[in-house]
Amino acid sequence: MIATIKSATLLGIEGHPVTVEVHIGRGLPAFTVVGLPDAACRESRDRVRAAFASSELEFPKTRVTVNLAPSGVRKIGAGLDLAIAVAILAAQGRIDGRVVEECAFLGELGLDGRVRAIAGVLSLVDALDTPAVAVPLECVNEASLVGRHLVRGVSSLRAAVAAIAGREPWPEPPFVGTAAAARPSVDPAGLIPDLAAVRGQPLGQWAVEVSAAGGHHLLMIGPPGAGKTMLAGCLPGLLPALTRAEALEVTRIHSAGGLALPHGGLVEQPPFRAPHHTASMVSLVGGGTALARPGEISFACHGVLFMDELAEFPPAVLDTLRQPIEEGWIRVSRARHTVTFPADFLLVAAMNPCPCGEGGAFGSCRCSDAVRNRYVRRVSGPLLDRFDLRVVVSRPDASDLLGAEPSEASRIVAARVAAARALAPTRGVCCNADLDADALDRWAVLSSPSRRLIEHRLRAGRLSARGLQRVRRVARTLADLAGDESGVLDERHVAAALELRADTAVLDVAS
């Protein structure tokens, strides 16, 4: 007796269709799973057997062979449990195989027969071509985002058997509706700081606004307590909501990584990730051994990756950011597989000028020259060159902290950011940071005074070829914020872009 059921497995953030084949034949009682299962997938033997007993279903007392085809693809995780159980029931003749041949099954079985949620449902469902798919109840809204399948929720193995046999209806999910019906506000929990709460940091606030408007990477250097972390935390409140395509991609990444999703299933606001400086290279860029999991740079895709205490990160970890910053994706190669993760993120970093934090003009530094130089060298020159904005954030004056008027609220700045960002699609990009050389020659032409400013920096060795491109992009954003939509960059915009890109800022401040 043979039965087949459709399912899928996850590799990276991509789903791969799997056909679960079950053969029940003569022989001593045995349960064998073949087809390159990993340890978690191989352990489905015990979960399925216990789920049968808990659901008062008779498990075959003969030889059971489960083949997961295609055999050349590694099967990862417990998401095939439900498909294996249904295939066994079909091979026994307890359910009509013709009823389930047009439906795929995804879900992990508990020992009590309950069907548990699994990671990566959006990618798994997208990989299936069956008209219907059965998923855990908690995953119904996420699975519905694909839009091509009849999605059925499953609460337990017993309920699935009853629904397949027609004795009971398919269980209703705890929430049914579109993602738009459950759309959250930008900050439903009130956790994003408002720019109005930042005092005495006009340069930092300006840099944050420019960074949000053009998608420019930002580095802030200053002593402890100056407000660097608070400024970075304000960024999510300035960024526009994700487009439908971006939201689906972010949801796919978060789901594959096992992160919690909004109630409606769709992540609609730009993510904000802030890994600790002890984070390993794998946790940052993704990968692993058998389970290729996205890293923090992928979780921050279309959002903000904030790296506080930048110089405390291991130098080798920091240098892995250079390629994703330029290309917007990262390819992770291992012995058994190679996966590609999206990594189109806005990098915002903060660091002290030296280990004690009081270097340069900020106070009385207690660090020796050797200690300061070693600290500065932890951030390589090529990585520094990839920051479009490099600003020095000083401690605010006491009068600013105690008696100054509140700054502009985030909603006011966000409106300017949205207006500036609305111009980028007319140039064929999502934001000005994505403008290539040809687009810059069309939309960011240097005027004669601007060209002289740039030429002076280039001849003095204070600006690289990459830096030139980034300065032009920032100047384009500054012009957009000022309402200047002409293709020629004014001298004041280029001068402001150079001011926001301090020359070798770390070395100057720490010396």
C-alpha cells in the first residue's frame, strides 16, 4: 500500500516542494524515514507514533517506509510531521487518498496530537502548486498572504482526520481577515522615541533626517550620554511604511528566522534591529550548519540595522558588512548548500572616540596613544568609507537640556522625509542611496562651483572615488529636502554633504 502527500521544506528563506511517499508492507514492525532528513526530521518517527496513540488512531504494526522526494534535497525541521501522518493514514485506507491529493500539509505534531506552528510558512506555501494547503491554525493568516491557495487551518491530527473524512468542518482560525484590516500604527506600543525629546543635537537630528530621506548609512561619533542611541532609535518613526513587495519580503525573512509576526501576518513597518557587540559572525550574516538561518543584516532588510559601540565589534565581523552594504544581498556558502539572503538595510552606527569616551575635544582622555590607535583600527578604512554620513555628536549644553524649546516632532520630519522619498521612484530607484553612476550623471550634475569643491577634496586625498559617488547622492537628498528638483546640484548642497561626511572622523576625534 502506497500513498503520497505534498508538502515543502525550508532552505534559507526559500521553500522547496517535497513529496512524502509512504509504503506499508509486510515485515517486522519498523518505521524508516529516508530522503536526506536532518535530525529533527528523522525524529518525526517518534512524534508521529505518539500522535497516533494520543488521537486514538491505530499505527501500522508492519514495516513503514517514508521517502521524502526529491532525495537530493536536504529536509530540515519538523514541518513534514503532519504530511507524514496523513500519508500513513491514506496508505492504511483510513482516509480517501483522492480527497487529499489536491491538498498539501504543513505542520509539526506534538506528542498529544496537536499541530504546532512552524517557521517559514509563507515561503513553504509559496513553493506549493496544489489548490489547497493545510497549515497550523496560528499560521493561517501568514499562509493566506500568498493568495493562490485555499488555506485550511488544522488544530490537531484528530481534527484533520475528521475534516478530511467530512465528519466535521475544518477548524476556524482564531483570526480571519486581510493584513490591511489588522494594520498597526507606526508605533503601537509607543516604544519609538520622538525627535521632539532630543535636546541640543541639531547636527545629529539633521543627519538622522537626511539618512532617512535618502537611505544613507550614518555613523555618529561622540562621548557616552550625548544622545547617539536615542537619535538612532528615532529613525523608524521617520521612515515610510513598506511597499507591498517589501512587506512580503520582510515577512518571508522574519518567518523563516522564527521571529514573531504581527497579528495580521504581514510586517508593514520597517524593522529595527540592534545586535549586541558580542554577536558572532554567523548571527550577523546568517548561515549555520544544517539550518541556514537568516542573520541580523537580513532581519533588518528594508529597515534599520543599528550597531551601537561599533568599535567593540570584532573587526572580522565588521568587515563582513562591506559586500552586503554595496550589493543589498549576501550569499552564504557551506559544504552542503549555498543560500542567498536579502540584506538591503540602512546601517546606522554609533561609537565613542576612544575606550574611555572622553577623547579629543570631549574632555580629558585617560587613554594612551597606543590604546587610542588600537581602538580606532578596529573599524577599517574601507568600512568607514561606506558611511555616507559621518558626524560628530558632542554633549549638549546644560542650557539646552534644561531650558531649550522642544525640537521638531517626528511626524513633522517624517512628512519631509516622505516628500523627498516620493521623488526617488521617478528616478527609477527606491531611495537616492541606490542611484548608480548613470543616474547620478542625470540627476546629480555638479555645477562649476560644486565641481571645484569636490576637486579640492579629491586632489588632497580626502575623498575617494566611492566617497565622491556617496557625496553626490547625499547632495541630491539635501536638494530634495530643500524642494530643489533640478538635476544640477547647487554649491551649498554639495558643501553640506561634505560637512556631513567628516574627513576620517574617527581619527580626528580620537587624536
